[in-house]
Amino acid sequence: MQEPKTKKKLTATIIIAVVIAAVSVSLIQYFFFKDAAKDTEVIELVAKYNKSCPLEIQPGIRLDSVSLPEGHTIQYNQTLVNVEKATAEIDTIKQNIQQSLISTVKANPGLQIFRDKEFVLIYHYNDRKKDSLFQIAITPEQYK
């Protein structure tokens, strides 16, 4: 009579151990390897962008670097070469750039890969002295 209880106890212990192991593996993959799963096409594209940096992308705006900070996010680090933080109307500049960026992200064929994969595009701007001015995030909801 003791044998069925021992089998049930052993079965329950094995099931609990398997569940704990599965949850542990999932958590480890999520927290430690989430960046390793990034699309290699995106990683190669970012590397290509960075080889060209610094690059004047339009008069007064220089692309300094591109990075993949986390998840489905790409960050463009740029400099407004004719702007100095101390004398700039930062809010006005930010509003004008933000409106332009949304239109650009929607229409630029070079950004299609990021639109298709629903990336958040972050644009970080510094002044000519490398002082941080502002950051603009364009989400999939804004460019779809």
C-alpha cells in the first residue's frame, strides 16, 4: 500500500522539477540573452551605418553613430553642428525636427526594415559642443 503513495510523490516531484527548470531556462534566456536574438540583418545594417560615421546627412545635421540599445529599438546619435545649447530655442527646434522625422520615417525606403520589424526609432541630438539637447522617440504607432 505504501508503494502507490511513493510513486505519486515521486511523479509530483519530477513534474515540479521540470516546471521549475523550464521557467528558469525561460527567465535566463529572457534576461541574459534577449539582445543575442536580434536580427542579424539589422545588426549588419547598423555596423554599415557606423562605418560611414560621422556623416553629414543634411546641412547642419551630422550622424555620429547608430546603436541598438535594447529590444526592437534603434538609436541614431546626431549633432546639430550649427546649434549651441546656451543660445538655442531647444523646444522649437525639437518640435520642428519631430514633425519632420515622423514624415521621414513613414516615407524613407531605407527605414523600411525597421518599419517592417516595428522598431522604435530614437533620435538623440547633441549641440556642436557635444552637450545633449533632446531625444525624440518615434514608435510604430506614429509611423504606421
